[in-house]
Amino acid sequence: MVNQVRCISHTVNLLGKTKVEVVVKDGDAERIVKAIRDVALTGQAGDGNIFVHDMVDAIRIRTSESGVAAI
């Protein structure tokens, strides 16, 4: 992309970004992380990061279900 600011042209080379958020049961997490890593790996800059953290709770607003039932 070429931008022009105050009559000076400069090229901006940025990588596109996509954010994916997935909530899964603890027992499935390792398998899903491996699957995402295997598909996303290109060996080039921009392959991304995977962050894994605990969810305290999930609540389905429509039915008021909580925990695993809400997923």
C-alpha cells in the first residue's frame, strides 16, 4: 500500500491479522491447539500466537445455563 502524506510517498507493508477465539473443554484443549498450530504454521513471520487460559464460567443468556452446558 502506498500512502502519500504532505507530498511524500511511502510504502506500508503490513501483514493482515485475524483473531480467532475458541472455548473448549479442558480434555480437548491440547488436541485443538496442535491442530491449529499444524494448520497455521508456514515458517514465515506472521504465523501468529496461541494463548491458552482458563475460563472461570460461561453463561448462555437466552436460557441462563452456565458452565459446560452453556458452551
